[in-house]
Amino acid sequence: MHKPPAIVLDVDETVVDNSPYEAWRIRAGKPYDSASWADWVASAQAKAIPGAPEFIARAGALGFRVVFITNRTCPADGPFGPDGLHAACPQKAQTLANLARVLGRAVAPGDLMLRGDRADWADSDKSARRLAVASTHRIAMLVGDDLNDFVPRAKYDEQAQEKRWGRSWVPIPNPTYGSWGDPLTLRQRYEALTPWSGPADAPSTH
């Protein structure tokens, strides 16, 4: 069966920019917590990552279905409707509103897949959601800012999959957070940096 093509994108730091929330945390001296994150999502104030709206509009014009898979979260206890989708998910409605604002068009609810949007999408692994897209479409490209947007870390095979980078797998740099930093404390992240020693030809002050 010939399947129509689709492009799958992550949302946070791939399509929308949450740096105002991160800046608020730094200024307030607060660690990440789900309550403040939920308040930020509810505000629907995230702006677009530069180039994302244009890329998405072009993909749609070329006939690609554009699907957004995010680990923004629906309540784990349901309720679920007859179609299997969550029937009362505030973050889905809020994210749809934010995407509509930055993209200049409405996104179909079926094209936004959250963690917990279905009962079998309860964990952060996005594989089941990608398979749901692949059941009806040929995924031509994955775009995201973390390895989990492409494949679970435990299943990544560098030798077999490295040629996908920059072709069908397009990574968006995210220096702020991600699984790359999960094993590190904040101090370790900074201590891993090598400071600049200054220009070698700086004039003497003596």
C-alpha cells in the first residue's frame, strides 16, 4: 500500500521557544517543577523557534502531513473517549492554542500527540506514537531536540542509523536541557566547560 508522506516534529525547543520560562526559573532561583511548567503551558505564550512556521507551512504546501509529538502531558487517569483519545486534556487544548498562534493556522487535534493522550501512550518513550503515525503514513522526516525524538537511547545503533542524521533525522540544538544532561548535576555541567584564557597577544598592563 502506498502511504502518503508525513513529517513528525517535537514541540518544545523544536517548534516553540520556552526560554522565557527558563529565564524566570533562573531569576526566581527555582528548580523545574511540574506545577510551574503547567502554568507556563497554560499561558500559551511560547513564541516560535525561528524558521519553524515557514518550514511547517512549506511542508504542508508540498503535501506532507505534519504531526507534532510532545511529552507535554494529559492526566494519567483519563477519561478516554470512544476513539481512545483523552477526553479532557488541558495541556492539549493549551498547546493547540499556542501552536495556532505561532503558526498562523489551526492544528488538527489528531495531529498533536501528547504523553497520556491515549492509555497506551503513558510514558515518555515516543515510539508508540511514531508507530501510530507510521501505520497510516510514511514518515519522511523526524525533527527534534533530543535523541528520544528519533529513537529510544537503548535502541540507538550508531553504525546502522548514523546516516539518517541531517537527512531523515534533523536535530535542533538545545543547550538548555535534555537527556544529555540527565546524569549530571548543575555544577558538573559547568565544571565540564573549559574557560577561555583570553587572547594570547593581549598587551601587558605593567
